Amino acid sequence: MISLKKFNLIELHPARLLILGFGFLIVVGTLLLMLPISTRPGHQLGFIDALFEATSAVCVTGLVVVDTGTTFTLFGQIVLLALIQIGGWGFMTAGVFMFIILGKKIGLKERLVLQSTLNQFSIQGVVKLVILIISLTVFMESVGALLLALRWSYEMPWSTALYYGIFHSISAFNNAGFGLEPDSLSKWVGDPTINLVITFLFMAGGIGFTVILDLWNKKSLRKLSLHSKIALLVSLILNIIATLIIFATEFSNPDTIGNFPLADKWWASYFQGVVTRTAGFNTIDIGQMMVPSLVFMMFMMFIGASSASTGGGIKVTTFALMLLALWSVLTAKDNVSIFKRRIPWELVNKAFSIAVTAIMFISVIFFILTYTEQADLVLILFETISAFGTVGLSAGLTADLSPMGRVLITILMFIGRIGPLTMAFALMKFSDKSRVKYVEERILIG
């Protein structure tokens, strides 16, 4: 048996190891989805489509080129669920969990990789964090599945309702957005139970395991870490703003919520507002939304969820830190501070690096897509940002993408899940820090 240590995989930079891990999962998922047992008669997937679906599942995006419920057999759907679950955890978290089950020792190198993949400040307690993440996930998904199954049992046989509950609960908590109905959750646009359970699950997964565990341990908002306070506050503000804007821009649109009763208008606005930063479910037709709504949703998808979560985007804490830094510059302050805490400039620089790198990747893919796809530029840009943010919302372009377009969106979903800065690190050659310091000289900016 060939040992992995022979190839020094664990010696790789965490960024490259992360890419190899997710890449391996995608390859395995692609091969499994191409098997005849994975699809119903007449729905055999080619390599590009299988690669797209597997990448979307592993990267917990939710963009699909085929209808999940009618294309895949039970086996194929279970493969998707497994890819979603492992992708939501992260391959390293899932791997360490298997090591724990098998009684294997978790060494220092593995802990260092875990620290990087879980976006923690130190290696202390990372193995315990993995156990808590797994336990929390199983608990949340189980409760969500049961509540959804009880609701759907009024419309379908109990066994079907239970399966629907399990599938949508796992998909929601991991911010994947895969559904078993062709129109996602549009049938239940005004249903309080579906709206509340699904949104709670994807917001819990999107706020991040670190924040959830911090809430559990501290029991008080005042005692929370600075990260948790910023993540919760900014997420709450963005969710409120998003709900109000979707309500205002779509209020009179007869193709979305214009003909709904007032209560359903609010439910649809709330759901579509908060889902934009995280999961790819929808309760109204995205393709029929007004252009201002789509533009605003692009902005929200770019921001994304919280760090150390199952969501994508540049992350709400990154966005918040950029705003705080801008405010500090405008007010001529020497430091960036909030909640009586000062944030080091090193993190500020990293936040802007993440945003700039993300814009570069999105711009390149968008530019190429304008050549490969014959579609409205707004729809192409919407699809591009949705893929990067691993959101999975589509204005109807996904199924009509050309083979090259599907490959490009696949690449962007992968970059979005790995993280733009991580991808940039992986592509660069690492070297020791130079000891040479050059003479400082100023340039004109602004």
C-alpha cells in the first residue's frame, strides 16, 4: 500500500492541500454521477454536466444544469447529499472526523492544516472544534428534517415527506440550495413553517460554526468575541435591508409578488432577501425579477455569508472591516476600531486583498462569458457572481449555458468555495521573506 507521506501531501501549503482535497472530492463525485445507476432512464449525464453538478454539490452552490428530482435516482440524490455534506464540512474536517472514529492520532501538521481550513487563530482546540461541528451539524439537520417532514406529511406520504425533510434540511444547513422540485420552494411561498425552518437552517449554517459555538458557550451577547459581534450585527442589518429592498422593488411586479396577498409579499421578500447571501433556494421566479432587484442581489451575493461557515462570498466580516477602514481614513483616525477594540492593519490589508482578488476572478470569467454566451449582460453577470458566492441562484441562464460556459462557471464555483485569496496563494510560488528593504518613495493616488 502506498503511503500518502511518500508524496508529502501534508507538507504542502494549506492552500494547495485544500485545492487537492476538494478537487479529489469533485472527481469522485463526477464519476459517481456518470454511473447509469445515478440517473433515471433517458437522463444519462455527460462528463461536463456531471462535473458541473458534482462541483456545485461539493462547493455547496446549488446551480444545476438538470432538474435534481426528475434526473437523478435515489442513489444519485444520495451521492449529491454526501457531496453536499462533506463539502459543507470541508474535506479536512470530514477526514479528521474519520481519523477520530478509527482512533488514529491527529498530529501537529494535521492540526496546522485544520487551523487554516477552519480559519482559526491558533491550533489549540481545533480537533475539539471538529467534533463540535459534526455534532452541531447532525443535531441541527435532524431537527430541521423532522420539522419539515411533519409539515410535508400533510401533502405526501410520510416516507416521502421524511425524505424531503432530510434532503432539504441537509441542503439548507450547508447552504447548498439543491431542491427536489423543479421550481425549488415556490409552491410554499407563503408557508410560515417552510419559510422559517429553511431560512433558520441556512442562516445558522451561514453565520459560521465559530459564532454558533461562541453563542452557546458565552450565553451573553456582551461576552461574545469581536468576530461574533460583527458577524451577527452585520448579518442582521443586511437581512433587514435586503427584505425591505426586495419588498419595495418587487411590490408591483405581477410576475413575482405583485399579485400576492400582503402577507405572502412579506414572506417572499423576507425569504428572497435573506437567501441571497447564502443558499440557492427560491420561492419566486428569479428570472422575472426587476433589474434593480437583480443588481442588489448581486451585491449581496458578493458579500456572502460569515467566515468559517458553509457559505461563500468575500464574507460579512471582510465587508464590515472594509467599511470600518474606509471610515477610519475619512475621519483621519490612526487605527480601525469597533466595540472598544482595535483591529490590526494586517487584517485590514487582508480584507481588501480578498475583495480585490475576488473582483479580479469574477471580472475575468465574466469577460470570457460575454464571448461564449449569447445572453443579456445582466443575466451573465448575475450567474457569474452567484457562482463565485456559491449562492446558487439563477435568473434562468444555467441550463442554457454553452459547454465552455459550464466549464467557466464550474471553475468559478470552485474558486468561490476555496476562497479567492487561498486560490491566489496556491497559484503563487512561495519563498522566504526578503531581508532587503528598499528606499521608500511616495506615488500619487486618488
